[in-house]
Amino acid sequence: MSSNNILEIIAPVSALSNRTRLYKLASYLINDKKVACIHHVAWVRAKSEANETELPADNIKTTALINGGGYGGKLTKFLYLIWMIRVFFYCLFRRHQSPVWALGFESAFPALLASKFRKFDIIFDDADRFSLVFPFPAFIKKVIQKLEKYTSEQVLVHVVPGTERYNFAINNSFVLKNTPSRAEVEKAKVLYQQRTWPTAKLIINVNGWLGKDRGMDAALYIAKSYNAEQVQLIVAGKVDCEAAKQLVALNNVTYLGKVSNAMALASYLCADYVLTYYDPNTEINKLAQSNKWGDALCMGTNIIVNSEVVTAQFLKKYHNTIMTPYHDLSSLRQAIDNVLAHGRDKGRIDTSSLTYEQQLEDLFAKVTMNE
């Protein structure tokens, strides 16, 4: 790739900084001067989220195809259809032939249809398999999955965080694991030294989207079950449910707010465990590909995960992992009691995985960037 090139990222998010996977991609492209500019074709779900807080604004141009709609409810589901229609027409009339990085089937499929007329390459970033995100009726789900397979076969590269969500294999797949960025890890080490962190017999990190199906009831239960000398929680991210609101108000909880990727990584360095719970009532949650696992293994932090997550079974090889059923809070407490009784044991740093930058180097070796 040349530093004179432009990459368009079509993603239904308000800002690239708001999605860890896209933030690491954009940082790599800008910092390594792989492109001169990134054009984000966006769905600005909330005006307050639209600013690129962690990326240089001079290197990013944003075009919003939709403004508003939020993240839930019937309106949001309807707007996904509007998004797909607008992506199709945007791509049909785009001015240049450079590749498109399309996040999700809802972006890649309409871009693919337009590319049949305009002849440009598509990198399909299938970070969350669309057919598993929403509880579609069986017939509609089957149709979407056929279209997902067709899209995967037709694009230049089908980028996936893991293979477990797919019952098909294609030659153009590329596994881009959710490992941390080398640059962000170095920033995190500096940030860690620049502030005072809470102390207790056990420190548990809770970060990311603090929503109702991300174990907030479990986090609240833990915080209420112990005093501040026994267990402290470090919490960071968007508060998005009642349990999370109660959690951040407790005296044994340090709430950092919404933080940068580097600060989130810094908070791992003082934590013994990170909580990664996914409500198994949502199908894709049982096939989660958590950024937190890669971050924790890199930073030497142990992991708490619910046992229903099929893709988390590999974590059993790390002997400090706590794995209990999502709704069985008494078993979770017993596991934490056991850690407190026998003393905490810092996790082993796993250096076997490639950094995000190393993976992207391999990926973009397959891509020709044309003006």
C-alpha cells in the first residue's frame, strides 16, 4: 500500500474510535503511513459519539448515511434495511476504485452488489455474524445465511475473528484474532505508571459495553458480596443498564468512565481478573470472540467467563481461569472465595499470539490499493 492511497471503511458506527477492532485498524493504517486518508462511511447513532476522540481528525473524513436511531428497538432494526439501501447507492456512485473495508454483512452485501457494476474490491470484516445477532424467524435466518455465504465467497477477503461461527470454509477467509495492538500495549504501560490504582486482596476488571447481557448482574453481585479490603472492581465503559448504574455507585468500585483502548489495557495491569460474561440467551454470545481475552492474555490478567461460551473453552488450559454458568451466581462466589482463601495468582503472559499489527501486515499483503 502507498501512503497516497485512500481506504474507505463502511461501518454502521458513529466513529471508528468507538469500535476497538476498527480503532486498531485505523491506527495501524495512519501510524504506519499505509494510507493518506481514511474515509469512514458511517451510521451516526448518537451525535455525542460522533467525534473521533482517539484518532487524528485530519486523517479521517466522515460521511454519515444515517443520523440517529440508537442501538435497540424496532426503529433500529428497520434502519438496518435503510442502511443497506443507502450503502448500495453510495457504493454505486462512489468516485474512486479503491478497496472498501465493510464491517458486517449489512455493509458488505450491498457493497458487493454495487461492485458488480463499479468493479472495486471488498474486504468483508465479519466481526459479528449478522444472522446470529438478532432472533430472526427461521426462514429469514436461513435466507440471510445463504446470502452471508454468497457474500463471503464473492469478496476479495472474508475477515473473521475465528472460525467457530461458520459451517462452511472458503479459500479467501482470513482469521484476524482479537489481540491487542503493540503500540497500544506500550502506551498502556506508561499510563499505568501515571496514576494511582485501587488495592485489595483481589482486583476484578469490568470493561467495555456495560449492558444487561454482559454480566452486569454478576458484577453487581460480586461487588455487594465483599467489602473494599477483600474485593475491588475497576470498571470502564458505557453504562447501559440499571445494574451497571448501581455498580459504579458502590464504594468498592472505581469507575474510570469511557476510556481509550490504551487506558483500558493499563487497567488490566493492576487487575487479577477480568470479567467476560455473555448472556447465552443470545445465540452469538455463545460464540463470542472477545477482545478482552486477547488483552488479558497479553497483559497477564486471569479471566472469568461463563461456561456456556463455546469459543472460550480453550481458556481452560490456563489454570487460574474461572468458568461458571451465567446465572449461577453462587458458584461464581464460591470460585472467588476460593481465590481469596488461597491467595491471588497473577496470570501467565501468553506471547504466542501475533499482535494486531502483525496480523494486518499479513492481511494487506493480499490487497492491492488502487486510487
